[in-house]
Amino acid sequence: MTKPKDKALDRSARETLKLCRADVEQGRWNDVVARTHDPTLILSLPQLLIYRLSGALATGRDDVIDEVAGHVSSLTGREAIAYAVIRDLVANRRSGLAGRVLLDNAFLHVDHRLLDAASTIIRNTLDEDLQIALGELKKVASRGGSEMKPMPTEFRFSPQPSIDHLGSVKVQRSSATSPHHVIALRREARLFRKVISAQLQPKVLERRNVFTSAIGQIWTEDGRILRPRKSPIPWVERSSVPQIGIALSSNRPSAGIYHWLVDHLPRFAFLGDSGLVADDTFKVLLNGSNPGFEQTSLDMIGLGDSTYRIDRPVFVERLLVPVVPFEGMAGWRHLDSVFAVMVERAIEMARAHGVTLPERVYITRRDAKRRPLTNEVDIEQVMQSHGFEIAEFSTLPLWHQIAIAHQASVIASPHGGGLAHLIFSRPKTRVIEILPIKDGAYNLRFNYARLCLTKGHDYVAWMEPQPVKGDAWTVDLRAFGPFLARTMRGA
């Protein structure tokens, strides 16, 4: 039975959490730090530690950040909170501290999230000693799997052509948006132009005699973990699962249409000249519970009969794992067996259905559950006054979405999955992204700028602030209207 004083402490902790949420909505970060100073409250409700860290990061309180890092040792049994601290530190460019937290807390080393966390830190730090130490930790946790190299394979992508046209990036902001966000996006654009200019020929890796799960984990019969994901490995016997001779790994957790169109579709381009499509034993692995647009996409490029949807582990003798980073997409013609084919079929369907494809389109997010834009209706009216047709992609079949994106000369939208269809657009398309921004969110929020640079689009961002712990955001209409007018004069 809970002691009376423990009940009082629990009530106090929950009241503090409620007050912190209100503080966050008003941007009162110093108050958040002040309210969460009592370690007994954090022990009672460890979620307060995340608020304390967010407040310290927002106010630049290095002493409090270090204190939070030290407090992780008390989170045995609350590993999810500990890994949230590590994730937030990495997202806010404190990978060194995140690495030390991971190394110094042995109770985290037996958690299934360790391998992903260690890999993320290694990618985001320049500290070679830390990289080595985390690499050794990965080696132990993966049972040697992190040291296993892929096998050679005979399958190849077509040679990557030279870049005909690199895109451009321009950024403007509302008065409520901190200038440092603009500086960050411009800096990222300059660096990314150099990255994609170098190009990187896509390649096909191969894993032999492995298990893989619905969410894309890969491991061997002798227990070595090759790809962990953020869930425990479902250990099984080979004799108890389906067995496949050769397959392409495209099974993963559902992560929305952006990650499918941009991260996964380019990986199928090597199949056109591989001879595998005609092989009845070849399978494209998909997560059985993922959205239907995956199957629809593969149907459009002639791979529909090869798909194998899994909801439990399978054993694969030859598992093909294509690698196509952004710089591997630059040039694009080597990916025509996917994207050009899908565009051609989408346009055919549009003609067959007699649909009109607008020159200027605004992809609305009025039905979005994440990052709702509070005055989207007003934004739509502003866009219509400049000749934009409003398209609600969530109500349209995939071929219609692709046809609209390919035909339009100007595409505008709040940040969201609808903009992923830029991958089907023609070079030099004008793209206007209304971008909610906050510290720690640059990695994914800047991806459409990166995609536009790769595709040769002319990208313009209008930035608005998004609360650090909030979801809803608003566009300053008085400033956005003139911005749009200026932008369209140059379209």
C-alpha cells in the first residue's frame, strides 16, 4: 500500500508536470527549470527529467544539462526515459555528453535500444575516442554482428549520370521566428550542395543466411545482430519460419509516405536490368501491416507479383539490401526504371479519368493529426488568391497525387508527407514550403530542402516557430501574404 507521504509526493509531482506543460506552451523555460529542481519529484515522476532537460537546453543552462545527464544513473527500470535523454542530447548537438551517458550507465547496455542509440551517436560525433568506445560497446551488444561485413553481390545499379541542374534554396521567416533557424538552413544548404555534387554511386549489399522480421531487423542463426531496430529481436528457430531463397529487404516499421517514396523507392531501380523480376522465387519483403501505398507503388513498376508481406520472421538465404543515399540519387536518370515509369503510368491514368492537372497547387494538411496548422483555412484562401488550386492528397489515389506533382510548375504546402511527391516533379519546379521549426528538429525538417537541391527544384521556405513540447503552430498571415506575392512575381 502506498504510504500517505508517497501519495502527497506523487500529487506534487503530477501538479508540477501540469504546471510545466503550461509553462512550455508560453515559452517560460526558466520557470520549467526552476519547478523541476527537486530530485525527489523527479524520482517520483521521471518524466519531469525530460522537461528539465528541455528547459535547460532552451535556456543554455549547461550546469543543469550536466546535472540531468548525471541523474540518468537513477533511472534503472525506466530505460525509456534514459534513452529519451540521450536522444534529446543528440538532437541538440550534444552527442559527446550523450555518448558518455550511454557508456557510463551499465543498466542501459542490456536494453534493445542500445545499438540504435550508439549508432546515432557515432554518426553525430567527431570524437574518435568516443566512436571507438561506442563501437566496442556495439560489438558486445550485437554479439559480434556489428563487425560482420555484407557479402559481395553481382547486382548493380546503372551508372550514375552527371548532374544537369542543382536546385536552389532561399529562406525567409516571420518576425516570431529566431534568425538562427534561417542561418542554420542556409548553412545546411551550402554544405549539402557540396555533398550531392560529389555524387555516390548506389550499390547493392547482400546478407546471406539470415533471419529478418516484419520491422526489418536482421540477425543470424548463431545470434549475431546485424540490424537491431528499436525493438527486441524475436529469436526463433529456422525450422519454425518460412524460408525464402532470394529477397529484397524493404520490410520496415511504417514511417509515412515520405520515407517510402524518398528512402525506399530509389532502391528498386537496379531491378530493371537484374533479371530478378522474371524469377518466380524472388520476393520483395514488405511489412504486412504497413499502408497500401507501398503495394500500389510496386504494382505501378511491375513488382506487384513479387511482393511478400510478412508479419513474423522469415529466413532468407540471400537478402539484398540496396543503399541509395541522397548523393546517390543526384543525376536521376539511373532511377528512371522507377520514377519515370510511375510518372508515365500516373499521367496515363489522369488522361483516362479526364482529370485536370493544375499549374499551381497547394497541398493542404487540413486533416492532419500531427503538427496541425491552426489557421490553415486562412492560408488556403491566400493561396487561392494567387491562383493555386487546393489539393487534399489524403483523399486522392496515388496515381493522381503523382500526376499533380509532376505537372505543376509551382507546389506549395506546409511541412508534411504531401511534399514527398516532389520526387516526381520536373526539374526547376518552384517549391514553397511553410516550415514549422524548432531546435533539435533540423534533421528531418530540412529534408525537403535537401530533396529540392537533389532534384534541381527552386525551393523557398517560410519559417514559423513551433513550440518545443507542443504540436500546433500558426502562420503570421500579415507577413506571409506579402512574402507569397514577392515569391510568385519571380515564378
